[in-house]
Amino acid sequence: MPQTLPYSTIQKIEKLDQSLFTKREVKHIKYFLFCFYCGGMVPIEAATVPTNVIVEGSYISYERNKFPKRGKPPINEKAWPIIND
């Protein structure tokens, strides 16, 4: 059975002092948050999706790795700073 984190845990992750982490660890935190902001996008797909698949600034359209179909997660406003980083 899938488990989800309470939103309060996500808020704690967002408020972490990133200066305490290495650049690589910060990148992992950003990937995790980006996947959450995009409605549960799979991290490996987020890491491999090219930036040119953003459609009209509202969602990402890409070919899924594990399933033979297109993914179209919406882009949450909190995801944009990560995309533009």
C-alpha cells in the first residue's frame, strides 16, 4: 500500500537550512520537492526530462520511462524556481 507524507513534513523539508548540506544533497532535496510539486512525478523521470518539454508554461509533456504513455504533470508555482535554477 503506498504511503504519503503529511504536508507538514513537506513544509519542514522546504524550510531546511540548505547551507548544512552539500551541493549534491541540495540537488536531491530539490528533485524530491520538484517531484512533489508536479503531483508525484517519478524522480528518475524528473532527472532525465529535457527542459524543452514544458508546454505553454503550464505542464510538462514527456514520454514515460516505465509505461508506454505520455506523462503530463502540471507545473506548480513552487516548481518554477527549481526549473529556473
